[in-house]
Amino acid sequence: MNDYIVEMRHITKRFPGIVANSDVSIGIRKGEVYALLGENGAGKSTLMSMLFGMYEPDAGEILVRGKPVSFHSSTDAAACGIGMVHQHFKLVEPFTIAENIVLGLEPTERKLGILPWVNIRRANQQISELSRTYGLEVNPTDRIIDVPVSVRQRVEILKMLYRNAEIMIFDEPTAVLTPQEIDFLLQIIDNLRNDGKTIILITHKIAEIKRIADRCAILRQGKLMDVRDVAEASAQELADLMVGRKVQFTLTKTLPNFREPVLEVQHLTVKDEHKFDVVKDVSFTIHGGEIFAIAGVSGNGQGEIADAVAGLVKAASGKILLNGKEITAAPVRDRCVTGVSYIPEDRLETGTIPDMTLTENLALREYYKPPFSSSGILHGEAFRGYAEKLIETYDIRCAQGPDTVVRSMSGGNQQKAIIGREIEEQTALIIFVQPTRGLDIGAIENIHRQILQERERGAAILLISLELDEIMALADTIGVLYRGELLKTESAENLSTQEVGRYMMGVREE
């Protein structure tokens, strides 16, 4: 008899036009941290979604504690002691922390022996005790809407613990955390392992796998490539197995060669829909050949700065100058023509028109100009030829070529299409917002190379990323934003990761 707490034997899962998992077999031991590594679309999340009851396999079987199980919902999985922290938290923002944690399992009593009521005082007490026990201390009466992302993550973990989860699945748990918060989370995962919990970790960050995982399963194109003992496998071996080729970890980055100022932001203030200042008196300059990166925890105003420069939101006060010309109130198209390219955070809502074809999306910057149109008539051959060129140049993988509907493409290939479209404009300023969010190491390597190529061309680059490692690797200059204020602006070579992390948490200079 083996010591596996979870076995997935010969699992196959198909969706229309794709095999997400093909004959995958893994065994997870009780009390270990088991990592799942793979490119976007490799089948990691699909595999774990079947373990958590969100999908049912087309073939194969799942065993928990040696017994075959058939989950038809996440409720079935939770009843079997399985919990999952999703990449995008499943919390009710107006509710308190305690209300979110006990939701569905509320401690109820009966008034007068008849009327049921929830004893929220007892719930608060239970959550306080539970959070102290596991070093996840929270204030049970705080509302979710008022707490930072790291606390929300603690709430998700406490939800699993409150339901007595023995098997815990973490999906990209460090994607939006500061370095200090990542250290804390990894320590919590280690504590949970020491307490006898079984942890399944989905992540594209090999450094974290090396730091915390016992074993690692590598998936590629829906197939299991190998299962390795992490202590015996190098980061290079894991990356090469995942991508199927040699991965370059070290960026070849030349010394900066700053040119004339391209973007000047002077005392910029931006208000949200409630007239609250989300960007507060921010000033910075980006030169040609310079990567200026804005670091900060999600929701601190970075997105609003990018949108203000691109023209998607209005500046409440201050000035924005491009090549010395003020564009503060200029329409979006005028900015595009003047020399702004924009890779937004949201691929589907802002970056593309998802129900149109790849051909149509790739021409969105050019469709009204020759050779794409003349006298108000669009020329289909020019559209298609341009699309075929960009598909080849930027390795955009699409099932039906130029006729592929963008919504049907993977996130990574949608991102390649947006970046290709914007880079082809050869503009003076390129804004990258979360350019590698959710992408695998192979796609990240490619996008980083393209960003550096644009820097060499002499473009000014505004980079906004929640990935601090990405900022430290690419930036020439770093600005750290906290609650809409630019707390620190400094040459990247003069800042350490820990120093940037402290500023991200609001620590000011003496």
C-alpha cells in the first residue's frame, strides 16, 4: 500500500478543440508541498479544478486517502477535506472577515428555542482563536473592502482551515504580494506542512518552488513530462522541462544610454469616480532609451497613472508632456498619432475587441490609413497580409491563423498580439502595464527581450508591474508608489529588492 493522500490516475480532460489533460497520473503524499509547474495552457489549473470538483474528468479516476471519489461540485471536495485558494479571491467585499470565513457554516442558535439566528459574536471569537493558532492574525470585524490583498489572502486560508481542510490547493498565491508578504506566506505554508497539512502549489515562480516544495510535477501541452524531487533538480532543469527548450534566465541588458526627455509628468493628480484622489501630485520624467518602472502593491494608483498618460482617464490637475508638447487634454487618437503605444493590464476589456478576428485586432491602430483603406473603403488583402506578418514575427499561436477569433486564444497569445500591434508602431513612448501577468517563463522571456529591444531603439518605456523581480531585472529607474504618492524615485542600481518592498508598504525615509 502506498502513502499517497491524493492519487490522480490516467486523467484525461477534453474541451471543444483541445485536450487539456492527456493521461496524467500523479500521486501526492500526506504532509508534503507538491508543486505543479507548466506553461500557460499546460493543464495545471484544469487538473486541480477536477480535484476541487469544478470539473469532472472524461477518463481516469481520483483517489483520496486510498478511496475512489467522484466530485460533482466544490462542496463535495470540501466535505472530503479539500480546499482551494484561487488566484482571484472569492470574497464578499461588504462582509466582515468573520462573515466571509463562516459563510455557509455559520454558528447558529435558536431564540426561544424556535427562531434560528447567527451568533456572530461566537463566530468572531472562533476566527480570532483560529487565526492566532496558525499565525494568521486578523481582526474578524474588519470588512474585506477595507483590508489589503495580503490580509484577504489570509482570509482565504482561514476559510479552508475553518472547514477543516487537510489538502490545500494554492493557485499562484504570490502574484500580487510584496517580497515581505511572500516571505510571510511561504513561512505559513511551511507551518501548515509541519502541522500535517498537504499543500499543492500552482506557480510559475521556480525560485519559490525551490524554496518551499518537496516535489514538482512538470506539465507541458497537457501531458506529464516528469516528477522531480526539488532538492535534486536545478532551476534550469525545471525551466527547460517546462518549456521544452533551453531557457535563458539572465537578461542581456546593456548600460543605459539616456537621450532627450520623452515623457514629462508634472504634479499629476487623478480622481476616481467618487472624486477621491487616487494619484496625488506625482511628477517624473522618462528619457529616450530609459525604462522607468513604477512599483507598488495593487490598487495604489499605478493603473490610473498609465491611463492618464494614455488618455483613458482625465487628469484632475497637473501636466503631461510628450516630446515637449503638452498632451494633458489631447484625445486618445491624437496621442497615438503623436507617439504613444499602450499595452494595458486588461487584455480582453481594453487591449482587444475579443469577438473580432485576430486580423481585425492587429489592424486597430492602422485601419483608417493607407494601404488598409482609401476613400472610406477597407482593403481586406492589406489587413490579412499585415496580420500574417505579425503572426510570424511575434510567434502568435492561433488555431485558425488570421481568422482566429481573439476570445478563443490563450491569454499568452492574446498578449503577444497586443504587444506586436503596439511595438510595430515604433512610437517614442511605450506603456507596459502588467505585461507578463499570468504568463509562463517562456512567454515572459520573450516579452522581456522585446522590451529591452525597444529600449535599445531609443523608446521611452513606462513599465508598471506587480512582479518586483521583473522590475528589478528590467528597470533603469524605479519609482515606488504608495496610496497614490510617489514615495521614492531612484536609479535601479541603487535600490535593493528589500528596500523597494519597504517603500511599497509605506515606509518613508527618515
